[in-house]
Amino acid sequence: MEESAVVEDTYGFVGSRRRFLRGAASLGLAHSALARAAAQMATRRRQLVYVGTYTGAPGAGGNGEGIYLFEMDPATGELSDRRLVAKTPSPSWIAVHPSRRYLYAVNEVSDYAGGSGSVGAYAVDPAGGDLRPLNTVSSQGAGPAYLGLDATGRFAFVANYAGGSLAVLAIQDDGSLGGPVEVRRDTGSVGSQQAAGAPVGSYAVSGHDAPHVHMIAADPANRFVLAADLGQDRLYSFRFDAATGKLTANAATPYACLPSGAGPRHFVFHPNGRWLYSIQEESSTVVRFQYDRETGAMTPGQTVSTLPAGFAGSSFASEILISADGRRLYAANRLHDSIAVFAIAASGRLTWVGEASTHGDYPSQCRIDPTGRFFYACNRRSDCITTFRIDSSTGLPAFTGRYTAVGSPASLTFFA
């Protein structure tokens, strides 16, 4: 009975009591030595970083040329040694396979194979990070904007924004992409052009002319797949068969609704797996959902603005992140060009901590490095990535003064 007893901390992380106590004792004895060794290694080992960009491909209008490789200095956060490792049209979202042997990138275009976007597969050179093309396949819809991988590494999930569809692609044993095992096109009503909860004087309108799938990802247990449709103001829930890649609409709760016109863009799970946070592009809000890990149901709760109190005018929220320790949530704003920081309480509720300028124009995506010490903003319109050091006590990003030049950066991924 004791072996199966459960220990759950303030934020809901779960583990066996006996294993927890044994592990705690062992860690306590070796803590100082391990901490010193980890700190020494962190200052020596350079981290590989891939950056996807918008190129001059039709409909993109970007200044990049494809996927770039950088090295990050873990002591300073500096990105250096830039080189183009894949010349490909508008790889706006990239993901590394769980095995670290392969990398996948969507090509956010609409002229592949008769009006579709595409997805490219690459083998990664473990020594230097160079990419070797494996194959390219249709994304099964126009303008793919997001790509996720299931926990087993056997399937890739693609959100086709312009096409209003989602697809599940098979990943072969050699890392190449196979054909689709599932394609679904969202149907039904769309939300209003103007978000009711937007700031006073906002003209942030986009995407409510038709369904637009903006993100698709598996939940932490790899049992359900969620998809955000910006045009329909919905978060869809599907049961996921990890053996076949097939999706089944969640009979109990097929989707959760956001306010009309809000425009759900991205979502993120808390490390405890019980809370889900969705960021809305047009209303510039974050909504917290209670997530049922057994049924995949989402129950909406608190709503907060990603903009400072009293803000008036137009802004488009873009990215949402949670720190590895589950204590801070970050939300990026375009036009306002800022990073909002919230503290996450033991109940999951959010409290405004503060904000920081991105020191660039139109942040498409942001990332926290694997050590949790540095924050990066991909400023699409100012052709640069800006680097911040995260204050360990407040969680606020402090600009380091480092700008990394790269044309129209769209996404950043650490090869960890």
C-alpha cells in the first residue's frame, strides 16, 4: 500500500511516496557536488538552436532563406555562428523528433501539389547539427502554421491555417514522412470579426472569414489531441490512438468555446497536466481551463488580459509559454511588442507580475532555453532575435542588449 501511495506537491506533480523519500535522501547527500558539476557543464557546453524563417515564398513576404543553425552560449545566452542549413520556403514552425535524430518543418505556403502546404523531414548530424533532407510531403491543406509530434515519435500533427484542416502524418522508421493517416477539415459557424473582449479602440480583426486551424498537439499523456481553430473560436478535443494515429471526436466534449471573435491561437499545458491555458490572438487574452486527463474535457475558468491595465488600441497576442517549474506564464503581444508575465498560484489562477519590451517588432514566437535562464523573442518585422535573462525571483525577462540578426524569424527550437 505504501509503495503505491501518492505524493502531490503544491503544483500537482505526482510520484510514489517511497520512491520520493528514497530519491530525496540520495539527492540530499549529493546535492552540492551535483549542483557544482551541473553549473560547470552549463558554462562549457554550447547548445544548438534552429531558427525557422519566413522567406520570399508566395504569400509570405519574408526576408529569410530557410532554416538557420546557431550556437547558444549557456553562460551569456548569446546566439552565434549563424549558418543556413536548409534552404526551403517559409519553414515557419519546426520540431525535433524525440530521438533527436530528425527535424521536421512546415512550409507555410499554398502552392505545393495543387494548392497545399508542405512538411519537410530532415536527418540531423549529431556532431554539428547539419540537416540532410529526407523527403517533403503535402500538409493536406494550405498554409500550415504549426507542427507537433506525438510522444512515441511515430506521428506528426499539422495545423493548416489557410486550409482550415488538420492532418496526422505517419513517420517512417528512417525518419521520413509517410502519407496521412487522418485528415479533418473543420466545418460549421465562425465567430464575429470583432472580439467582444478586445481592448477599447481595437481594430485587431483577422481570420473569422472561415475555419482556421492554428495549433494541434497531444496532451501530456498522449491520450488526447487538442486543436485550436481561430476562425471558429473553438478548442477541439480528440481521442488519439497512438498505435494507428487515428483521431476520434471526443463524444463527451467535442470542443470548448471561446468568446466570439477572440481567436484562439496557441495553448499550453501546465506541467501537472491538470490546467490548460489558451491565448487568444484578437482579444489579447489568456483563458485558463481545468483539464480532465481521463476524458479530455476542458472547463473554462479565469480570463486575463495580456496587455497592461488601461491599454487602448490594437494588438495581436501570439505566443504562450510556461516555465519548467510551473510557476510563471509568459504571453507575447504583437504591435504592443511586449512580453507579459504572470505568476501561477497553487490553484492555477494567474496574477499579473509585469511586462518587458521585446526590443523588436512583431514577436511571432518566444522560447525559454533548457536551463530556464534565458528568454528569446523572434521579432519577425525587425529581422532579429532578442535575448533576455530571466530574473529568478520575479520571472521577469531582462534584456541583455543582444540582438541576433536573421531575416523574418518565425520560430526557434533548441536541440536539447
